[in-house]
Amino acid sequence: MFSYIVKRILYMLPTLVGVISITFFISEFVPGGPVDQIQAMLEGKTAFGGAGEVSTTGMDKINKNRKKDPKLEWKLKRVYGLNHNMFVRYLRTIFWFGRDSVISSKEIDDGTTEKFTSEGKNCIILRLDNKYYAYHNKWDTGGKSGEIVYDKEKNAFKSVLDGSLFSYETGQLVGGKTGEGLTHIQVTIEKENGIDEIYREETFGQSLCNFDYWHGFFLLKFGKSINKNKTVMELIKTRLPISISLGVFSFFICYTVCIILGIAKAVKNGTTFDSVTSMVILFGYSIPGFVLAVLLIVLLGPGESHIANLIPLSGLTSYGEQGYETWSTWTKILDYFHHIVAPIVCLSIGSFAVLTILTKNSVLEEIHQLYAVAARARGLSERKVLFKHIFRNSLIPLVTGFPASFLAMFFTGELLIEQIFSLDGLGLLGYNSVMERDFPVIMGSLFFFTILGLTATLIRDICYVIVDPRISFEKSQT
């Protein structure tokens, strides 16, 4: 079994590569891709409509008069990794090592300076006769610190604090108060597509040990969202607790209740209990989860015209309310369940009928099999026959639907529920990113859900072996 699990994990790799590849090339060739998004940002347009067209706001007249800034355009492309050719971008999406430039010649004219950030520090770079001089943009004097600027008349850097002058070539103080010079940054120039890309001067070993230079989804580095100015990983981390709370609780509550109820209905097949419970679960199945959510908010949500104020309208906790920080741990736990009960009920209600009836039919199919009759003939009680023999064989159909149910609880089943209860989870994140054509978020979310789906499938196969020891995925040996 161990060798099978290892093989399955290895088989996941080409599947993930295939998912990334298809999504990447779609984003490259379909109108409205990342490059088009950058153009829309520069033109002041907000979101993409259908068929790759761009929908604008009421600021259209202003946007028409707005001139495109080539420097800003190239800076945005460099920030989002679009300054490389398509082949390099594809490798950087999967797994790749490559240094990132701090600035390029497209962003700075000859005889001018530009600011940039390197290793978390503010820096300034001067371009003269296609030579580049970079320094930390800071000068300390008298316990104060301020920026430096380039003075064209004196052909030197100047402190905005006291007017001290520094050589642009050496960074040494050449006029003004006595003190240390500027901190010089060694840079190297590499030509790429006819453009000078400026890099920090580092040894290969230093670059190799810098994790920021490693790229790829297999390192869980999904890039930066085009619309939200955050990394995709940050967006997933902030929304993951909500999806876990809704998905995991809904999944396990639904499976637990449905299995117990399905077994009880099979044992009492044809009785009043069976008929009444069937009517109840079918009635619940006929009510869509989002309709029930709206109904609960109208009847039990806050408001003077409502019946009761039992259901909060947003969030998983009352965090931010006055005195919340002083609440005891037990009170915070109760508050958490107070917020989550209604969304879980709305998520689970549609699955009760399917899983319960499936469990009942599976048990009824096994209850009259010869092995069950033989077990009764040996004098075993009905309870032992049911739970020791019949129950395990009845679980196989339920295990088959495990991956789809598990994944649906994390994404497809949450979208409308998250919208109604104002819960910003992964479902809503994925939907909004598709509508906004935020491809880094789309690809990162898709990669994450693909891993979830493949993992759930592997767990399903392991459950097959646990439920029925006769099942083996190893090669038969003679």
C-alpha cells in the first residue's frame, strides 16, 4: 500500500503541471489576459466585460485624455513578471530559478534618477551615459534622516536635510558637513529583449540561497494579484479559515448524520419512521441552500421587523465589537458557533437527501446477502451483523463520492452562501477573480483546489482498502 501511495503522489505532479499549463496558455492567448489587464489599469478602466471587451466607469472622458506612461507600464510588467518572454514566464509559473531585476532602462531616462526598493530598503539610481550608479536613499545627520536627490547643476547627489553633496561615482562627501558617504549598491547590467535590466551584484551562491529568486507554483509562490495589490498566497491564507470552517464542519456533519439516519431507515424500512423521515429530507432537498439562507436572515436576522435577532449578518466572530477582546475563551467559542450555525445548515441541507437515501439503499442491498444470512445463522445478534458485516460493505458507494463532496464543500457550494452571509472565503475569492480576470489569483486558486481534489481522491482509495480488505492496489503475485 505504501508503494501505491508514493506512486499516486508522483502521478499528481504531471496532473498539476497539465492544469497549470492549460490555464497559463489560455491566459496568454485569450483576450483579457494579464497584459491586457495592465493596459486597462494604465487607461483607468475597471473590469473586463464579456468577449474580452473592457467596461469603463463614468470617468471615460478623463481616461481618454489620460496619457499612457511607458515607465509605469514597464514597471507594472516587471512587478508582475510580464517583462520576460512567454517561455520564461511559463517556466517561472511551474518551477524556475531566476534573479529579479531591481529596475530597467525602460523606467529611467538618461540623466535622471529613479527610486526603487531593494531588500526592503529605499534606494535611488542615477543613469548617466548608459552607466548606472545606485545608493541607499538615506542620509543621516544630527540624529535625523532624509532622502537624497540628484542636483544636475552641481552634478552630484544632495541631501534634502542640510544640502550636503556627494559624488555620484563614489558616494563620498564632497561638500557640506563632515560625515560618512552614501552606501553604494553594486549593480550589474544584463540585456534582455534589447532592454537593460539592472540587478544587484551578487555571487551565484548568494543568489542561489535567496528564496526570493525561486519561482513556481510548486514552491507555493503564486505571484501577486493584479487588482488587490496583495500576493495570492496572502489572499488564500486570509480566506482559508472561513472555507475550512464552512467546508469541514458541513462535510463531516453531513456525512455523520446521513450515515446514521440512512442505517436507521434501512433497519426500519417501510415503517412510519421511514416514511416521515423521507418526507422531511425530501422537503429539505427541494429548498435550495441560498433560498433557505435568505429566509433565515429575513425571519431570524437582526432588525426591528424580524421575528428574532438570532442570526448575525457577517463574519465568523464578533471581532471588532466593543469588549470582544475581554471575552473569555469559552464565550468566544460560543460566539464562533453562533455565527457559523446558519451557513452550515444552508450548506448541508441539500446533501442530506442524496447521502441518506444512498446509505439506506446500500444497507438494504447488503442486508439480505448470503454472508449476512450466514452470520445470523451462527447466532450473531442483529446489531453485530449490521455493524460488523453489513455496514462496512455498504460504505463503498459513499466512499466513491467522497472527493466530489469534499471539494464541493470548499468551493462550489459556498459561493452563494458566502455572498449572502458576507463571508469572504475561497469560493467568493475564486468567483471574483474570474469576473475580474485576475489571472494570478485564478491560477493560484485552481492549483490549490486541484491539490485538494487529488488528495481527496487518494484518501478515497485508501478508504476503499480500509472498508474492504479484499481490495488491493498492489500487483497480484503468483
